Amino acid sequence: MTATIRPLQPSERAAWEPLWLAYQRFYEVVIPDETTELTWSRFHDPAEEMHALGAFDPEGKLVGIVHAIFHRSTWLPKWTCYLQDLYVESDQRGLGIGALLIDAVADLARANGAGRLYWMTHETNATARKLYDRIAARSGFIQYRKAL
């Protein structure tokens, strides 16, 4: 399948939000509406280092999303790019859209002078891990969280 990957425009929130909600259902989380509103506004604020890209099928339907955040690192002199969220409609999986979205974030990272692109997934997400194991190297690090 051919998909067009490009930044999401402010006018495309109605197309983005169902995928964002499906992503949350997949990970069994509920992100408050206020946070979703803030996140969407950050994607379109040039002062923020947050980006949202979309994968559009040949008919122009949004079928996948990816979010990326740039930040500094104590380990690298260049920017680091964190691919925070990646979601492809279930009926579009296995067609290469996830890889296209990751490649687009890699291109964005290179264009913005980043020295590293990284992401995480849940250990039970076997479908995504097959793709990730094919296109990237696992770091070996385990994430921990402390509630604040």
C-alpha cells in the first residue's frame, strides 16, 4: 500500500482524534480531554518541540499517526528525538504504514539535527515488536516510573 506521510494541520483534528482515542484504548489508558486539547495545541505551536504526522491512504483518509518530541540529552551534544506515540488503524496493519511513519520521524529528526531517535513499546505488543526488531536495535534499558 502507498501512503502519504505529512505533518497534521490544525484543521485535521477531527480526523486525528479517533485514532488518538483508539491508541488510548489499545493501551488501556484514558487521557483527560484537557490534556488532549493541550497536546493538540502544542503540535501546532512553533515554540514547542512536539510534532504530529499522519499517514493518508490514496483516498486521503488518515489511517495512521505518529507523535515526536525533541529534547536535549546529557549523553549527546545533538538533539534527541523521542517517538512517543505510533498508531495505525487495525485494518491497515501489515501494509508497511508503521515503517513509513517511523521513517518520516527519522527524516524529521535528521532535518532538525537530532543525533538519536528512540521509542518504547509495551512488552506484550508482539505485532509492533516484530516491526521494531526488524528496523531498529533494542537498547536493553527497562523503563521505570514513579508517581508524582
